Amino acid sequence: MKVLILTGGKSSRMGQPKADLQIGGQTLLDRAIELLKEFTKEIHLSIAHHASLKEFKSQHPEVNLHLLPDLEPSPGPLGGLQAAFHHDPHTPWLILAIDLPRIGKSDLARLTEAYHPEKDAVSFLNPLDHHPEPLCALYSPSAAPKLAAVLEKNQRCARRFLASLDRVDLEPLDPQALLNLNRPEHLAELEHLHQHGPIEKNVTVEYFAKLSQEAGMNSENSRTSAATLTGLWEEVRLRHHLTLDLPHIKPALNNEFAPWESPLKEHDTIAFMPPFAGG
């Protein structure tokens, strides 16, 4: 088995490279390397097509890994897997995105233990929406020609590709294992979880305008382990398939507008409001 760490795309929403972000004083890249080195010595690092090997090594001299550049510009999330199978199409590849810092050693071990050569992949179902997570999965060599076929049709959706494969599905031990890191608000949520751990609490969530229509309700009582308003929003967004993203929502905490980084407490009331017509 070989391992590929996906370093992320342009990080336009985060505003800086994700590999250098820190949680608990440790960069995401260092954490991923430390986590994965117990599974194989064959750790590769996916880097962008436009990033030359020399440039990357000068910026990260401490990284002593095999570097795999994307084969083409802007290939989407499947670009790393494409480069991996181009490098070695005959070996299983464990893929881990660098922006999944809650994934742990136990869950990764379960991926490797569940590997079956007659299956295309082993993956986790996201506990929030029950869809397979393509960027933390183990892909068999049999997935390589199927990947080539979808890329030939310019189909770039990683989740749709994984859903099309014959696979083994697992439930992660940690329900927050697949929390991803796309915005600074997500970083605050994950740092809070790192410091204090997940603490279950009962809250009331209120939805307004378009959100209440999509959720099919005006309010609900929810038991959550989210640490901040950000974590709760991502939880309900996935659960109810809400179509608006975080920048388009205004949160309120106990009848007061509040920043996304605000921590949650037992019996809080949270309101999520979309833009209203007229301002």
C-alpha cells in the first residue's frame, strides 16, 4: 500500500496554504505525516501542477517525502488520485486530504483492515449526510481504469466517482472525524475541539425564510457536539441539505447577532438567517 496526502487546491476561501495551518501548535502537514507513517513507508505528497518540485522543496525543506505533482492544471480533487495511479497503477492507494484534521489513527487502521482486493475502494460514510467521503479512502488498482474513464469524459466530481465504485463502506468511530477545514471559521471550530474535546449539548435551532423552507421546519431541538456556531451550521447544513454557504448566513445566539467563532453552551438558542429581500 502507498499513501498520498492531498495538500489541497488554491485555498482561496482559507486565504493561505492549508498545509501550514496549525491546530494545537502542530501544522496540518506534520500531523498527517506523523499519523500516516505507521501504516507505510511509501508516503507521497500531492502538489499542484503549477508548483515546481524545486519551489516546493525550497518552501518546505523539512519535508522528506515523494512529491507527486498533478498531471494537468486545475484537475479538481481527483487530480491527486490521477497522479497516484499514473505513478503506480498496480498498488492500493490510501488517500488523505490534509484538511481533515479530526481523522484519527484508529479510523485509518479500520480502512486498511477492511481492504478487499475484489472491491474498488474502502470509504467512510459521512455521519452528517451519509455520503461516501472520497478524500479519506483506500482505492484498489481496479479503480484506476474507472478513474481514467470518468476523467476522459471530463467528469471531475470526486464524490460521484466514489459513489459509482464497488466499495466497502464504514462508519467512522468519531462522528466528527470528517470535519473539513475550508475557512478561518472552521479553523476556530477545530481548534476549540482540539483544546476541549467534543462536548454534547442540547440547543434550539431556528430557521428563517429560505432556510425554514429547505429544512421543512421553523425550529428544532438538536443534540450536538459542535463547539461553535460554525460547527453547528455545517452540521445542520448537511443534515437538511441547505443550499446556502456560510458567508451568506447571519447567525444569532440567544437573540443577539454573534460571530461565527462564538462557543455553544447547553440550552443555547441559535438562529440562522439568510439574506432578506430589501437588505
